[in-house]
Amino acid sequence: MERKIFQCYVCGQPEDRCSCDKYCVLCHSDYGVRLTEDGQYYCLDCRDACDYKTQDAV
């Protein structure tokens, strides 16, 4: 089974090629943000609270 690559909702690029401003869409923090499956960036606290996974955690 092929793994889906998470892509940024704004630019359509994977996290390592995305040049968008990166900040948590929930709390607007820019500390430790990562791209999740829904194509948006979240900080660690918000990812944990909402049970969002990063590409390397799925």
C-alpha cells in the first residue's frame, strides 16, 4: 500500500518544499509547527490536543 504524502493546503507542496509562513492555525504559535494530514500546520500542543499526526508519525 502506497503512503500518501502530506501536502500544504496553500501551496500544494510537501512539508520539506513548502515555503509558506508556518504557524499553528489554531493558536498562531510558530514554535515546533509541523504539517499534518489535513494540509495545515499545528504546534505540538495543538497536535496532541487534537490527535493530529505528522507525516513521520503515520
